[in-house]
Amino acid sequence: SALYTQLLEFESRVDAALSRKKVDIQEALKNPPCIQKTLRIYVFNTFANQIRTIPKKPNAEPPTWTLKVVGRILEDGIDPDQPGVVQKSSPMYPKFSAFFKRVIISLDQRLYPDNHVIVWENSRSPSPQEGFEVKRKGDKEFLVNIRLEMNYAPEKFKLSPALTEVLGIEVDTRPRIIAA
């Protein structure tokens, strides 16, 4: 009886392992092979017509600032902006926006009460972008929150703490979570 129970438990573990492997093979056939590269993200701002730079100039344009978020894939982990390295944009890599599902930029609500949250979604964008740019009027310094949501293929999901404890998986694809 004890030996029969052990065999049943062993059989259930083998079945679970086989179903996981089957899901892994199905996902591998659907998705192209992955290569690991470094995505360098540059976040910077520029400004124009600031009062401190143009002393008492009448009829000047209102002060503005521009926040830019751009990025590119690094070849062999080498930053092309380093001295002595020629910068080349490779057409074989997707544009910067293709790496993200959603980009949310939150400005200071006290300074920009009408439109302090800027949301870009990949599903609504007609064409890929080289970067993101936000331009506003103003001359005050403040903090900006930038949230980049990766565009995983296949999409990955984070499990609740209770389900993580039961399955032993924290983040994974839908088929692997269902199989577990």
C-alpha cells in the first residue's frame, strides 16, 4: 500500500514535469530566440527663453522646457557616446518605443493641474518612436516620475503573494502559470 502511494505521487510529479516541458516547447516554437543586449536609456531636459538666461528682454517668448527620454541598444555593452567610438544606429534593432507597452510621465500637479499625467500606449501608437518628448511652458524646477512598462513577448504576469507561495512562481507567462 505504501509503495503504491509512492508510485502514484511519483507519477503525478512526472505528469507535472511533462506538462511543463510541453508548455515550454510550445512557447519556444511560437517565439523567436532571444538575444540579450543592453538598452541604454537617456533622460534629459532642455529649456528655452528662461528669465535667468535672458535678463529683462521685453516681448520675449514665454519660458519653456522640454523633457526627453530616448534610448538605444548598445553593441557588445559599449556605449557609443564614449570618446573615440563612432555612433551608429543599427536598423536591425527595433525603435525605442517598441520595448515598452506603456510610458507614464507624471509632472508636478501643483504646477500643471490640467495635464500633469502624460500616458503613451503602444497599442494606440500608429508608428514606432525613437524616443519620447514632453514640452511645457514654465521656469520652475520640480521632480518628474517616469514609469516604463516593458513590452514582454510573451506577456509576463506577477502573481499574488498567496499564489506565489503555493506555486513557487513569482513572475511568469500565462501558460506556465496555468501549467503550474
